[in-house]
Amino acid sequence: MTILFLIMAVALFFMLTKPYLDDISNLKAEKQKYDEALADSRELKTLKDKLLSQYNTIPPEDIERLNKLLPSEADSGDLLAMIENKARGQGLLLKNVNIKEEAQTTDTSTTFGKPPSLYKTVGLSFSVTGPYASVLAFFADLEKSLRLIDMKAIGFSSGSTDNYQYEITAQTYYAIPPSASVVTLGATSSESTQEIVEILTKLRSIKIDSEFFQSDIFKSLVDFIPTLEIPQQYGRINPFAPIK
């Protein structure tokens, strides 16, 4: 009889008590996930405040220069105006200008674990004709330009005088604006936790080097982009009206 009661007690335990124990285990595991998500959220806010504090210590004029060094758009017009202005200033003839922007793609996936590129390139090719000394001065100006320009190839041909024609291939760069990272409203707890982890991973990889703005190289770069002045006076509203 005692053995029978023991068997019945064990059976009742598994039938009635075991499901509650399973629920308790699941709740503990879920609580652990929420605790980890809460800790990540706190670290996320701490990192964001730290980066924002470091960013705010950078003078606005340095931020403006940085945006000109690596603009968020190709700005091909400004680039062409700068090259033409510097060539004309050295008495050079500029021609055969070709600007080719890197093809835009919507694919942001990574390849073999490699992170997506943070910038795109703009290909340049043009020719300048003039004396050797003037061409050297032109290259020196481009070297000091705040807008980054990499010389890739230079070819030249000489004539009967001191004038030389140089065929130049170069490239410049512009930044790809980062995609906004937000936590989706209405998402499940697991999806929200994953989004927080992804944002946190991105913030952990961000480093602000404020010493870069104090470097001699950055300070020595010159903004050669010409300022286009819009005339303040315009013609008559009605050009056909009688002249008084």
C-alpha cells in the first residue's frame, strides 16, 4: 500500500507540479534576457552621451572644414570650379575634363565579413597645358587643397616651346551618410533586444580623435573652393517697359 501511495505521489508531481516548474524556468530565462537588454540600454545611453560630449568639444569651424575635406555629396561642380580656378591662376590651359562618379548601389550587404564602405570615389581626368614651373605650382596647390585629391597617373608630351601638355588621372572622395539606427516601435521583445545590440555594437566601434583637428597637416590644408557671388542688383522687372 505504501508503495502504491508513493507511486501515486510521484505521478501527481509530474502531472501537476512539473508544468509549473517549467513555467518558472521559462520566466527566469526571460527575466535574464530583459536584464541583459536593460544593461545594454544603459550602456547605449552612456556611450551616446560620451560621444556627444566629445563631439561638442570640437569647434564648429573644424567640423565645417572636415565636411569640406570629405563632403556628403560628390559636389562635382565645386570640384571642377576649384580645378579651373587654380589652373587659370597659374596661367594654364585646362581642357578635356571628365568627371565620373562611382555608380550608386542600394546593396548594403557585406562580403566575406567585410564591412560596407564608408565613402565613394569620384574619378577625374583632365589635361593642362603650360610651362613646367606653372604646372608644378598647380600640383602644389592641389596637394594643399582641403578637398582630398589623389593623383593616380600623369602623362605628358612636349612641344617646340616650353609649353607641355599633361594628361592627369585622379580621384576624390565623398562620404556615404550612415543609415539611421532606431528601435522599431511595436517590435517583439527579441527584435527590440537585437536592434539595441546592433546599435550598441556600432557605437562601441566609434572613436572620435579630437587630436586630428590639431594636427599640422589638417591645419595646413587650404579651402580653394571659389565662392560664387550672386549679384544683388537685377534688371528691370519688365524689360519691354519704356525707359524713363
